[in-house]
Amino acid sequence: MAECDATEEQFAEVDALTARAEWTTDGLPAEPAPELTKQERRDVEEALALIHGRDRQGRRPGHAE
């Protein structure tokens, strides 16, 4: 149970970014993809960095540096 809670906590920020992206894109046509603004590109890059295991400081949470 504690491990599950820790995992959920670790991915809470990713989940929030995903939810925000889904909410932002509601109602947009599937094709063609809209051009992203600079802020949207930064948001995508940040979400991908989190998904790939890096936090905002470039560290992998839970790993020794």
C-alpha cells in the first residue's frame, strides 16, 4: 500500500500535466494537428522529461546523484 501511494505521489505532477493537456485540447479537431505555441512546446517538453524520469532540475527522483 505504501509503495502504491509513493508511486502515485511521484507521478502526481505528470498526471496533472496530462489532465491539463487533455482539458486544453478538448474540442480540437484530430487532424491536422494545431501549431503549438512556445509555452505549449515547453509544457510538452516538461511532461516528456517527467515521463522519462527527470525532474525540473534534471535529476531522476529516487536515484542517487
